[in-house]
Amino acid sequence: MAWNRNDLAKRAALELRDGYYVNLGIGIPTLVANYIPEGVHVTLQSENGMLGMGPFPHEHEVDPDLVNAGKQTITELPQTSYFSSADSFAMIRGGHIDLSILGAMEVSETGDLANWMVPGKLVKGMGGAMDLVAGVKRVVVTMDHTDKAGNPKLLRTCRLPLTGKGCVDRIITNLGVFDVTRDALVLVELAPGVTGAEVAARTEAKLVM
């Protein structure tokens, strides 16, 4: 049985390591904060100028002025610090963020990432993804294995405009976990009940089982 959104977030949370500074993208990656493993202490960073984000607020705790880069209301912690967006991107571009977990529309077999626009559709802005994939030490993508029409999202070559080339280290889809190598994607874990044949049938990229 394929993983659902929460299963994906829970699996992605296993990529966290104690002491990491982590940036979580919009969508499924945001849910990773709900599944940080016990005993693992990470500091969440937001491109809009916040280090040390707390959990999502209960209704009585909502502060409309306190939001993450995805415009979701969040809470602060005793150790939270605030700074300008310029300082935030200096952290990212300077290689001070250990891990970024991002969503994607397409990923190629060589780790190219497309996640910021679909030609012809309204684009609010590119956000911080291009800086993240260029400056963060490790990039993990979480996404559905296929699009809504059932077309593969793991491709030999991305068809959509790229966010970055050769920037993805690991991909976690609802069917399994894949590492990007120089020659192909390597299947390292299957979701419960999913077979290698199912994965291969829904993957266009070169795949090593």
C-alpha cells in the first residue's frame, strides 16, 4: 500500500539528524515538523527571517503576524530569533543549512529538480527554492510518484523549467525511497505492499533495484 501524505512526512523525518539546521518547503515537507524523532533536536529555519520555528498554533495561539515562508501561522520558541530576509538568505547561500526537504513536480535521474512553475499557469514567485538547492548541504524531495493523470514524475530529463541541476540527493515518493547517483536512481526502500515491478512501471528514469 502506497504511503499517504502523513506517511511521507514521517519517512522524510527520518532524514533529520540531531543538531541539524533544517529548511522545510511548502506542502508535504511542512508536515515533517510533526514527526521529528524522539531525541532528535533540530532548528527549523524559514526564508522570511526566522530561526527556531515552533509548532503550528492552536486556535487561541494564532498570531497573524507570525508566519512561515508558506504564509502558514506558526509559533515561536524561547530560543527563536528574527532577522531580515537578506540575513536569512545569507545563511542559505553560505552553506549554513544542513538539510532542505522540498516538494517537486519533476525530478530527473541525474537529480535535476523542477518545482517552481508550470508554463502558462499563474506563478506567484519562485520563492527560495533556487537558493536552497544551490546552498544547502543536502536536498531531499518528497512527492507523489506520478501526477494526477498517472504520468511518471521521475524522468530521464525534466520537461518543466528547472529549479536546479544535479541538486537532489534523495527522493521519497509514495512508493519508495530513491538515491540519486551519477548513473541512475537507486531504489533503497519500498513502501509497504509496493513491489519493484509497480515502481518500475511508473518510472521513466533509469532505475537500479
